Amino acid sequence: MSKKSHARTVFLNVLLLAAMFTLLMTLSPNTPFSSASPESSKYSVSVNPARIQEGLDTNITVGVQEASVNATYTLKVNVTAPTGYSYVTKVSVTTNENGFGTNLTKFWSDFAASANTSYVGLYKIYVNETLATSNFTVGLTDKLRYLRSESVNIRGAGFKANETVQINLKFSGGSVTGFPKNMTASPSGVVIDYWVIPADAPLGVYTLTLANATTGGTVKSPPDVQDFTIEGICEIQTLNLANQTVANVIIEAYNSKTGGFLNLRQGTNGTGWVRFTLATGNYTFKAFWRSVEVGVKNISVTGNIMLPFKVDLSNIKLTVIDETSTPLPFINLSLEYNYTTRAGTTFPEKESFTTNFTGSGQIRNVFTNISYIIEARRYGFLFNTTSIKSLPAISWNNITIIAPTYTMFVRMLDSKDAPAVGLKVSAYEWTSGISEPLQQAQTDSNGNVTFSLTVGRYRLRVDQDITFVNDFTVDLVQNPSFLVVRMDVYNVDLRVLVIDYFGQPIPNVSVELQRKNDSGYEMIQTKTTGSNGIASFNSIIGGNSRVYVSVAGRPGEIQYLYLVGPTEDAMFKMDGYIAVAGYALETSQFVTMVILLILIIAFIVASTYKRLRALLQRRRQ
């Protein structure tokens, strides 16, 4: 190879190495072997706080994501002030194992010495010119909106040390009381002042100006001029047509002139109050209940105001009585209706409640001028339907429902299906107990009684003189009602059979029939078994009973029975007795007698055998 060719080869290799090195440096700004470039990553910039007063710092956070892991990027942050001047600093951001990283810098203190926030207006932020942008605002006051009696914190910067600065505050073209006034700048060129807003200060926009008052002093461009607003507190309490507070009403504020929604919406609290902070002006407030407009009110705001807002919501009081005007408690009432929201959607609604001891119940805050259907039920049975075509817009809509009276015909039969004559039948309301009957009647010769009662559920109690016979529940839900009651416990025949150990009937046994009452058992009748061992009880009142049998006054046996007709049989097997010749002997006595009899017979047989044997022996001799 010639020297010329060799030199050419060396030169080409050097160029190739230089190109590779340049490529690697391009892929990572500071890390020689980074695999990502700034253009392939995502960048962000944010400011906090986004509004500051003159002369103060704010925090600028620069972020990178979807970048190379564990890499360091050096980014240029440019802040352009309202004056048009730009201030630059460099921020290094190191990514983590996920390719994400952030770093924070302060403006103005981390920038060049000339950087400042001494001018009102918008400061624009650029990261590497176009990779990410943001901004913040500098003003003269700590807020842009105030309420009466609050303090306005005023701060200006960028003046010369000990320079005289005039502070002026204007409203509607004229200076506010106490302004203008002069202040001396601090050695750092800062002016600080406070203004306590009077309780009667007009609402609206105020203009604050700071300007040099020293000949040849600082002249700012743009000038230190800023507006702020004093707003009023508008407190509204929603009331229904009965002047009762209503919670959870949505109140919206609109511009009275244009009708535009001001993006102010709140729900009233538990006592019906809602609070808005508003500048002076005319407003339209709309009230919504379940997304239905229920009121409109126009208000002129010139200061703090508190006012009632009556909405179109009424109350309904329902009272249920019988035909004698007696209130009926425990009546189930349901109120059904449909309402249409402002979005045009119709919803069905049903509200239910039960009348109290005064026979009434209330439903508050219902829509007016719509139709309602009211259903009344007693023990689940529908007895009245009331329709309201358009509910009047009044404070209380009082509605009375009268429960009808129905006639009930009852025929009482005994256990043998014969008319139960002369029984006292008492009717009680189902929930009232049996202290005082609503009505009483006595069955006639056909076993019939008639009642006129309010629709509902009743307990009918049947007595023979002072003896309880039976009771049952009946639902009176149609007019007239016919009812046939067969009382299986009335006019019952009971036969009691008493037998001994061998199953033979025992006569002359005392049989006592007892019937259960509220306090225990009472004796009804006592009879004695005949020769067939049977004691009969005819035409008795059955039910919960017990039979007690005893022999010759000795302790006996008891059976508990529920007697229903027409005929019941009960048997007592007295294993401790044996019937002998019409008498009941205890088994032990009978056994003793049998043993004695056997012994006597054996003695007689033995004696006879002995005499016969002696006689036979004498004859053989």
C-alpha cells in the first residue's frame, strides 16, 4: 500500500470515529451514553404560587418524563417580564429508574442579578424555547377580590431607596377617603401599606396606583396600576309557602340583563341558607328542587344583604276519620305523582306514611300545580282513592278522607251446625284490645247478629253469659259482608271411659271437667261413671280443658284436652285398679286377696288330701 492510500485510510477512520462520538453526544446532553434525546422526551413546567406581589419570589418546577433512565438533562429556563426583558437560568434535571425527574428554581433569586418581579403584569416562562411554557402574574395586592372589613395588603417594589412613593386608591373616578398618601420606600426599594375596607364601602372595582413622587425619581413602564374588586355577601334563605325553611334547594345566579348563567350554584344548608359573594349589580336567582324550577327572584346587590326566597313548595296535611268524625290512626296513605325536570325528564314518585293517633299525617315541600293521587289503606285494604288535578299554591293543603261504614251479617253455628242462640258477640277494633267493645249484639233464634262498622279489621269475641266461648278475626272490606262462623267448641258432647288394669270398665269413678280461663282452670261439672265405666258431659263449651278422675277420693289422673265437637271421647286406663263386682280395688289389694284365696284353697286341699289318705290306709288294714 502506498503512503498516499494509507493516509487516506487513516483519515477516513478518524472521520468515522468523530461521527460516532458526535452521535452519542447528541443522544444525551450530559451523559455520554444516554439513549434518549430531548426531542423524544416530554417536558413540563409549573408555577406556585401563580400570582405574587411585587418583589416576591415564586417557585418554578421543571419536569421531564419518558426520558432516559438515570440521565441528567440541562435545560434553559427563560422568563420574560412585562417590560419585554428576558431572564435566563439553567436547571439540571436527573431522571430516576422510570425516566422521570423534576427540579425547582426560584424566580427571581435563582436567576441573574438583574432579574426581578418589580412590575405588574404577566410573566411568561419558556423551557428550551418551545419544549414547555407557563406563566405567572405579579400584582400590587395580595388578592383580587375582597369582602367588606377585610384588609388589603399593598406592596410595591423596584423603587429607589428612601424614594417617596404616592399611593392612590380610586373608586368611580374619585379617590377613596385617606388617599392619595405618600410612603417612603425601604432601603431595598419596597413600599408596604394596608387598607382596612370599611363596613359600608361601596361594592365594585377599585383601582390602585403606585407612582414616584420625587422629582427625577423612578418611572415604571408598565406603570404600577392594578384593579381589585370589593364584593358583597348575599345570604338567601329558602322558605316554602308555609314560611318553613327548606334544605337542599339548589340556588343558581344569573345576569339579570343578559340572562347568562354566572357559574354560581350552591345548595341550601339544613336551615335553608345559602351564601354568595357578589359584586354590585343586578342578579336573577333561580331555585331548583329535584331539578325542577320552583322559584325566581331578582335582586339588586349594593352591599351585604340577607333576604328570604319563597319557593313554590306547599305542604299537604291528610286527615282520616270515620263517619262519626272519629280520627283513625294507623291508616297507610300513599301519595303518587309525576314531575318533570328542567332537562325534560319525567320521573314517577311515591311517598308513603301512616296516620298518627290524631288520624293525620303530613307531607312537606311538594310541588304545586301538578296532579296527585292519594290512596288510603287500612290493614292493607284499599278503601279510598282521592285525585287532585292541580295542587293549589297555598301554604297548607288540608285534605280529609272519610272511611266508609260497612254492614256485616254474621251467623253463628255450634259444633253440630245448629244455630248458636243467645250468645253475646262483641266487636273490637283489631289493635284496640278488648277493654271496650265498639258494638255488642246477641244472636237471635237463627244464630244471627248484625254490625255496622268502619272498614277495617275486627276481633269478634263470643261469650255465653260470663263464660268465654271463642274469638276470631274478620276483615270488613266490602259492603255488605256476610260471614258464617262454625264454633267447634260450642255445644260439645264429651264421653269419658275409665277402665282398669285388665281393660274392664270401672263404675263409680268421680270425673271432674275443668275449663281453662284467664287465671287457670275452673271446674265446670263433676259426674260419676256408670256400670259401663262412662261419664257423659253433654252440651258443654269446649276448647282448652282438662279432665280429672279419682277413685274413692284418692289421688287420680289428669288429661289435658282441646275439645271440639260434635263429640269427643277420652279414656283413662287406671292400671292401679281392678274392678271386682262393681267395686274398684287397688291392684295391690287385689293381689293380696288372690294370694290369700290361693293359700286358703291350698290349705283346704292339703287338709282334705290328708284325711282321705288316712281313710284309705284304714280301709286297707
